[in-house]
Amino acid sequence: MSQVFILVDHAGGHITKATSELALFGKRIGEVTALIFSNESSPLLEELTTMAVDRAVVIEGINFDSYSAAPVARIVANLISEKSPSAFLVSSTVKGKEVAARAAVLTNSGLITDAIDLTSELVATQSIFGGSTTVHSQVTHGCAIVTLRSNSIEVEATTSNPVVETVVVSVDSLDPSALLDQVISLEATVSGGRPELTEAAIVVSGGRGTNGDFTPVEALADSLGAAVGASRAATDAGWYPHSHQVGQTGKTVSPQLYLACGISGAIQHRAGMQTSKMIIAVNKDAEAPIFDLVDFGVVGDLFAVLPQATAGILSKKS
Amino acid sequence: MKIAVCVKQVPDSWAEKKMAGGLLDRASVDAVLNDLDEYAVEEALRLVETHSPTGASGEGSGHSITIISMGPDRATEAIRKALSMGADDAILISDPALSGSDALATSLVLAAVIGAKDFDLILCGTESTDARMSVIPAMLAQRLGFAQLTFAGSISVVPETSQITIARMTDVGVENMKAKLPAVVSVIEKINEPRYPSFKGIMASKKKTIEVKTLSDLGIDPATVGMSAAWSEVKDAQARPPRAAGVKVVDDGNGGNALVNFLVEKRVI
Ligand SMILES: Cc1cc2nc3c(=O)[nH]c(=O)nc-3n(C[C@H](O)[C@H](O)[C@H](O)COP(=O)(O)OP(=O)(O)OC[C@H]3O[C@@H](n4cnc5c(N)ncnc54)[C@H](O)[C@@H]3O)c2cc1C
Ligand SMILES: Nc1ncnc2c1ncn2[C@@H]1O[C@H](COP(=O)(O)O)[C@@H](O)[C@H]1O
């Protein structure tokens, strides 16, 4: 039976939803081995039993958060050479893509990034040019290394009882070239208790039209249990953190519902949200290009429309 | 400091793009310098302005900025723009056998050029707006055995100790990172505001050297690059059907309520 490796993405002691998606894609192909890089793996192993995995390999002994993708990639490459899995699946985060890129170089394998689907025959689907074109492609050499965008597959509840193996590594056992860069400190963005942008079912974004006041955007998001996004105009102005930027140079989101408030819909913004299942816009300008994409649009002032919508949603829910 | 800046010529990111024969149809759109690489060029210029006693690079200053690009001959137009901003010289790797190269082949070629010289710092954009893979910087660091400092929102270098620190802007927040040079650094678009080439800069760029290299100059076997050697293959590409036009209402004092009704109708709430 075909073997598949998946890289477990975790933060704050929790495995991301995107990782459960990797497991489901992996299951289509064969037996799934989850690679967990962590010195505190017990809560992660606990969560792993709700995902479709057959085995887990825990790699510990180095604080992997203190380095770039290099040491993880080196160890993954060694495991790929040892076990020859047919595929290695990673979620399309900044660091995930870097691990994938380096592992591809180290193992002479083909690489496909930002796939939104993957078949049992390892044919990947990508949505390119800002969602205007769909491409099917396949790795033809080595292990198929594929990074997958989150929200690409419906997560079903499951239980598993993976066989766990622990590998202890040390800084001395690694090639020094894998440890050239170090993290000195991390200033994590505070989520404010909202869902993670790329994993959220609903995203409410604000742009230049908020004029710096995200209160109505956040209130609407909270009434819907949504994540908050921002256009580049809003993050450039310092109104919202860069880690919330949606678009070409921000995150790509593909939620069930995307609400663009005071956002014109420039091509670079569309590149990050065009594959959303449903799109709603609120904009003062009836000619704004964002209206070309919408399922529902309100031409109006967001400072009037959003609070009314928020109140309406809250009263429907109570 | 000897700085290399990797730049790519790409179809204008403001234009609609199409596919032709499994590859991007480059003939149908204007080719420009990848917007995101302009920030890397600008950052190189600023680092030299900070660290060179004369504020400039070039002969005798101990500082240089070399533009490196792999692409067709017409990529010289994009390179010229980087030179007119103030870079000193350029190397273009152009060879018919390179057409259709994947990221692995591209990084192989770029690493061969960079590794043959002793650069202290390799600057890149975070992604090319056509391929959008965002993997070349990590691949270069891997191939060259250099430190990898990617997604930098700010950079500072202490040339005396060869120490470089960056603030890395990622999914999770800001990571402050350090390394010793040489390093591969990619910069995000918030790091600076790229300058417009001055008239003087444009005139001066016409006299700057663009060294054109082929695969045989680099000792690379043409069979290891290009479309036939790509380790992933495009099976098909289709234009997505345009979205059906939706409903648009003008707010008459009830726009918010109309939005709520739509959400109810679609069973979102
Ligand atoms: C290389 C590159 C990368 C880029 N990457 C990104 C990216 O990742 N993400 C991104 O978003 N952009 C990106 N951009 C920028 C992009 O081109 C646009 O400049 C940006 O998206 C505009 O943001 P905006 O829609 O908020 O602002 P604007 O275009 O200024 O639009 C503001 C809108 O708000 C409306 N408005 C104003 N007041 C109100 C009100 N009270 N109520 C309702 N509506 C109101 C206006 O009618 C207008 O349509 C990039 C650009 C480049 C060159
Ligand atoms: N053909 C190329 N020539 C020179 N630099 C490149 C080339 N392709 C990519 N790069 C560099 O690598 C960065 C990331 O590109 P990519 O991984 O293709 O998204 C770009 O911003 C450039 O700095």
C-alpha cells in the first residue's frame, strides 16, 4: 500500500484544521503517517486521534520554532529517503511552503504549491491567476510534494489510533547548514478570540472605506463568528495587522462567505478571495469592481449598513 | 557589501492572464519587472546608502549591487529598470533550453550563478506575481548553504560582524531572526517605497553592463532544465466560468436588513 507523509502544523498546543484536511487527502492515496515536530507532543497526539492517520512520528530534541524551515526540511528529507512515501503533503502556510521547497531540493522531487484538491492518482488542482483559471497537474519525479490550501476539503469527524514512534534528534546530529538562522523573539498577533483567517467559514474584511475605524467590521464579524480580514490599503495605513491582509501579498482565503466592506476589489485583492463560495460587498460606489464578483451587494455607507446588519443578525440569533 | 538582487520579468500583474499550451501566454500581456522585486532592489540601494561612506556603491566603494535574472532575452527591459533605479550591473541567464523550467530548475540555475561569486547578501521578492509559488528564496538558501531569512519587513546589517537581523512577518505574527552573512533574504512589500528611476538614472543605466550567460557558460546540462526536465507537469488548464451576476441593492435606509434577509435565504444564519 502506498505511503503518504503529512506535516502536522500546530500552534499553541493545538493542531490546525488544515492538518485534518491533509490527513483526508492522504487517506485517498494510502497509509498516512503524520510527522510531528515538537518537544511537547502529548496534547498533539491526543488531538491526532480525531484525524484520519495510521501512524505518527514524533521528532523531538530541538526547539524547531527557533529556526527557519531548514532543520525540519532536512529531517523530513531523511525520512523520505528512508521510507520512500509516494507523497508528502504540507499545508500552504509561509513556513509549510518553505519546508516543502527545501525538501523538494533535498530529495530531487517535484513540487506543486497551493493545490485545492488532490486525487488518489496524485493529480492536483490549482486555481491560478486570481481564481480565473483552473489547472490540473502532477508530479512526475521523486516523491510528490504538494502543499494544499486550507478549506479545500470538508472535514468529517473520525477516530483513529495511530502507532506512535519517537525520534530524538540533537543539534549536533544535524548538518550545521540546517541551523544557520535563529529566531530571537516572536511577537504573535492576537486573534482576539476570532477564528483563524484562512480556516474561517466566514470572513468579514474592511478596506480604505473604513477610514481606520474597524469597529463596525469587527462587530459584524463577531455576530457571525467570522474572522476579520483587511485590504492592503488598510494594513498599509496601519489600521489592521499585516497578518490579516487578504490578497496577492497577503493570505488567500476560500471561506463559505466573504464580506468585503469598503473595499474596491482591485485585481490583487481579488487574487486572495475570488474562490470564496459566496461573496457579499458593501460599498458607497455603485461602480466599484468588487460588485462584479458578488452574489449580493449593497451600495451604501458601511457605517450605516453594517451596524444595521449586525443588529439584525443578533436579533435573528436570539 | 556585495549584494545580488534576483529579479524576474513577469506579465503585468494588473492585466488578465491566460494559458497557452500548458504555459502562461506571455505574448498576450505586457512584460514588466515583478512589482515585488522592486522592493528588493530598493532595499539593496538603501543598505548601500546606509553602509557606504560615500552613500553609493560601485568601483572602489567596497559595495556593489548586481541584478540577477533568468529569462528570455527581452528580460533585459526589466533588468534595465532595476539598473535605472541605481544597481551597478546585471547578469541575465538566457538560453532556449530554459523555457518551461520549474522552480527546481530555476533555483538550480540562479544558485550556479550566485555561487560562482562571493556575494554577502542575496535579496529576493517574496513571490513572482506570475508563478506565485514563493519558493525560490528557500530553494536558493538550501542549494547555496546560506542562511534563510524570508518575508522580511525590516532588515539591519552590521557589516563589521557580518551579523544580519530581520523582522519576519508571517502567518503567526512577527518573528525577529538573526544570522551571519551570507544570507538569502526575501522582502515583503511593506519594507519600503521603491523609488522611481530618475532621468539621470535612466541615462546612466544605458551604459551599465548586462552580462548574458548561457547554460554552457554555467556548465549546466540543458537536459536538467526546461519543460522536458520539469518534475511536475500541467495536464490541462481551463478558464473558470465567470461568476453569475448577483443582486445589487441601493441602501435606502434598509440595506443592512436586506443583507440579513439574504443571509437568511441562503441559510447562513
Ligand atoms: C504588488 C502589489 C501587491 C498587492 N497586494 C495586495 C493584497 O495582497 N491585498 C490587497 O487588498 N491589495 C493589494 N494590493 C493593492 C491593491 O492594488 C489596491 O490598492 C488595494 O486592494 C485597495 O484597497 P481598498 O479596496 O481598501 O482601497 P480603495 O481601492 O481605495 O477602495 C476603497 C473603497 O471603499 C469605498 N468606500 C469609501 N468609503 C466608504 C464608506 N463609508 N462605506 C462604504 N464604502 C466606502 C470606496 O467607494 C472604494 O471603492 C497590491 C498592489 C500591488 C501593486
Ligand atoms: N527567473 C527568475 N530570475 C531571477 N529571480 C527569480 C526568478 N524567479 C523567481 N525569482 C526570485 O524569487 C522570488 C520568488 O519567486 P517565486 O518563488 O517564483 O514566487 C522572486 O520575487 C524573485 O526575487
